[in-house]
Amino acid sequence: MELTITARHCSISDATREHANRLFRRIDRLHIRATSATLEFETDTFRKSVDARLHVAGQPPIIGRGDGPTFRAALDSAFDRLERQLKRRRQRRIQRRSQGPTGRQPSAT
């Protein structure tokens, strides 16, 4: 998976970049069809924010936004939101498969 990091009106430390790379390597285990990810770091006067977009083949992108006092905290918050959305999508896909083609639960007879 390709990771693109953009910093708007700020600079990102190497430790934060490496932390982002470690976090997004975990995404490969959760969703094998993830093709690329984009991180946008932005700072205002009193807050730091991170927008994370995960591009998945054949599906709309998954977007997570995180705010915090530091870029690392904002990144962790955005990643947690992405992770929750990926797990929720996976659960829905598994439930649909178990329902069968008629859309009903199989009977226990």
C-alpha cells in the first residue's frame, strides 16, 4: 500500500512519519484490498489535525479525522476512526454472506 503524507502550514518530524508508516502497515492486515492512503497534517493556532483517507479498490474512500494537542495524538485519533470503520465494513460483509442469497437467516431445521 502506498502512503502519501502532506503537511499544510507545518512540518512533520521523522518520528511522526515513522509512526504513521507503522500504523498504516497494520491496515494491510485488516483490509487486503486497500490500495493507497493519504495523510494530511494541518495546524491552526491552538490545535493540530490529521485527515486520513484510505482508498480501497471498488469502494468509496474511508475517511477519518482526528484532532489533538500534538500531531501524534491527532494521528492516533484519525487512525482509530479508520480502524473502526474498516472493522464495521468487514462485519457487515460477513453478515451478508451468512444470510445467503435470499437475504434471510438460514433456518435451524
